[in-house]
Amino acid sequence: MNTVRAVLFDLDETLFDHSHCVAQAVGQLRRDHAGLQSRPLDEILAEHRRLLEIMHLEVLAGRLHPDQARIDRMRGLFSYCGAGISGELAMESAALHRERYRAAQRAVPGAHELLAELRRHGVKIGIVTNNLLDEQKGKLAVCNLDSHIDALVTSEQYGCTKPDPELFRIALRRLGCEAGDAVMVGDSWEVDILGAQNAGIRPVWFNRFELAPPDDSTEQLKALEPAAAAARVILKI
Ligand SMILES: [Mg+2]
């Protein structure tokens, strides 16, 4: 049996609790504006997720500035609820959204302990993420995860995005590890699981919201804690 030498992680929604931050920020926005109370919070969050997915790709491609994307998302949420929003309110809401998102930043429960446990087993840790370098560095620092990370590989630095196998190969090169000795852990089936498979890396699907798996042959992790149990699934020990 192969010994795992490196574990690659996705960051957003895998180690970093992005959906918690969005729920806090959008929840407060909805409490502040009666116009947003025509729809339940979970529907507004689903619409936010949909808008973010589209706009994030535009931001990564350099076609949309992150600040403008945030303003457009605020406009999108108001219009989804049938409420009007002035240009001034859209800008103000976008700034507040960013502030509240940042104030709510936290790691996914168990992330810190799992990384420490994996390092005790002598494996290197890499992050492979479709996002901006400064943004991701900031999240790792705020969540106190940065001391566990051997390589942070962002799509912004290398101009390619998951599921392109090249981004995974860059991470492996930086860690001095072959694909067959690595594991990739991520929450997105399309991006993390299929991308890892394309690069010849064994994937582990982090499925904390208990979605239906597209296939039954990929290993799943439903929580990062307890650390010893999660490490057993990742390292196959
Ligand atoms: Mg993710």
C-alpha cells in the first residue's frame, strides 16, 4: 500500500467556513432591510450562492473587479426579493457585507486539529484554491491555519483554475510529491474531485452537508472531526 506523503486541501468550504460568513453577513443585511424580508433567509442564501458562482468566475478571469462583483450581488439580492436599491445603498451594502463577512471568518470545525494530526503523521499540507492570493492568505492567517501549510497554490498566481490538472501538478511540484503519493480533499465534486482524478490524485470528497454522491466509489468525509478518524480516511491507515 502506498504511503501518503502529501495531502492537498481546497480552502473555501473545506477548511475555511465560507458559508457561515455569508450567512452571518446576508442575515444581517436582511434584518436591516424590510424589502428583503419577503423571502426566507435560506432562499436568499441560495440566490447569493448562485450569483457568487457566476461572478466568481468573472473575477478570477479578471473581467470583473471584486468590489463591483459585491455591489452587483447586493443589487441581485434586492431584485430577487422584488425590492428596489439605489446605487448608493448598493455600494453601502457591499461595504457592510465585506466587513461582516470578514468579522465572521472562522475555520470549519476541526480543521486546525486535523491539519495538526496529519502533520504528526509526517505528511506535507498543500492548499489548491480557485481564488485570489491575498484573500486566501488572509483567511489562513485569521483562522490560524497558516503555520500548518507547506504550499498555498492559488489560481490567481498560476493563471489556471481547478479542475485543470495543471494547478494540482503545480502543488505537487512545490511539495516534491508524486501524484500517486498524494490525496486531495475538497467539497466541490466538479472542481476538486474530478480535478484530482484528472491529475491522477486520489480524491476524498468532503461532504459536510450530506449531499447525494454522484458515484459511490469515491471516499467521503462528513466532518473534519474527530481528527484521528478523519486522518484515518484520508491516509487510509
Ligand atoms: Mg470549496
